[in-house]
Amino acid sequence: MGRSRRTIPEELLLLALDPATGTTAQPQSLDLGLAGAQLVELALAGRIAPDGDRIAVVLPRPTGDPTLDSALELLRRRGSPVRAVHWIGGPRLGLRQTYLTHLERCGMVHAVSSQMCGVLPTTRYQATETAISREIRTRLDAAIRTGVPPDPRTAALAALAHAVGLGKHLYPGNEGRSSRSRLRDLIRHDPMGGLVAHAVMDVQNGAGAQPRRAAGNGAPNGQPAPSGAGGRPAAARVPAGSPSRQLADQARHTVGGMVRAG
């Protein structure tokens, strides 16, 4: 994968960076969004594909992006498809800082050391390549304003921006209400982006929490864990008519076709 093109995690982080304060908006949900953005980028690169509500590695070959390749290797080591909500909701210590450091190394942001309350050291980040940030924002604004279906990358970026709550940061106040609504609607234009964005929102709502296990076995209250084929714990079933299931099925067929075509 060529490094001349910015990845969706990088673009999401640049969107979240406040030019006035040098801090990132919605930092907690942004961490989830970055993990989800990695999945979308890996899917667009043909490395992973949806398998129902799970994510499966279909091509373990490195992309050339160290951060993405680290995520790809972790997925590969799982040995079996992993639920999107469990992957996104897992520990992602330092992911935001990793991307900030990367953007600084690429010259797109500049780190400014300061002190909080005059005592605690802190680092803020100012965008240096403002033309890049403007181009990202222009693409998003055009998709919202024109109503023309955006390309998959822009649609996925819009879906993730909505999922992590950047709408109020990008389009604040009452005057931005219609733009926030259209940002939310863009989620339907990219099946994989929509699937991952819904998983991000599910994690925030607590739906992606791993079940608590009792000591000594794999199920609560000392009961045997329900098993699927091969003795694996059975996956939580998503109702066939639910929006999340429809997005998963649509994404599987769309990305699967892209991989076969490649």
C-alpha cells in the first residue's frame, strides 16, 4: 500500500484535532474510532473481510504501514474471526499517541510542550500542513452539501466521524444541526464503514462488553459455556432483520467482491 495516500485513521485524527487548542475532540471515543478506522483501511487494502458480525483475515501480507501491519498481525494471531465490537472495545493503549507521533514525523502536526495549571507537563499538537486538513474537510463538506454519494473512503470517514461524536465539533450549534444530520446519513454509503461505525457506537453503549467469566470455567455462575462448532464459544447471534446484521451481510458481499476482483 503506497504511503502517498493518507489512511483513514490519520484523516480521522486530523479532523478531530482542534486548531485553537491543539487538543483532540472526543478523546475517549476517538480511540475507539481509530481502532475501527484501522479495520476499514485494512478492508480497503484487501487484507480483511467481514464474516457476519466478525472480521476475518483473508490476506496476511503486510501493507507497508507499520501501525496497520501491527493490527493485522494481532488479528492473524487470533486464528479465527473476531467480533468487530470485541476488537474495537479491546485495549488500545497509546493508539492515539502513536498516530499523533506519526503525523508529527510526517510533518503534518507540530508538538508544543506546555504545562497544565502551571505544573503538569502536557503536549499539544498544532497542524502544520493546514492545506491537508482543509482538503479532508472540503471532501466531507462536499458530501454533506451536494448529496452525491461519496467515494468509499470519504463515506467511511464520515461514518466514523459521526460514530465518535465529531459532528458537534465539526458542525457546532443550531446552524450545524442539518449538517450533523446529513453526516449521520452518510453512514449508509459504505457497508464496511457503516458496520464498523455501528460497532464503535455499540461499544460506547456497552453492547460490546465481554461477558464476565466465573473462576474455573468459561461461563458465568459456573455453567458450561455454550459452544459452537469445534468446541468454540458460540458467538452472540444478531437478529436477521436488524440493521447491524444487514450491514454485516452487505459489507461481506461488497468487500468479498473487491477481494475476488483483486
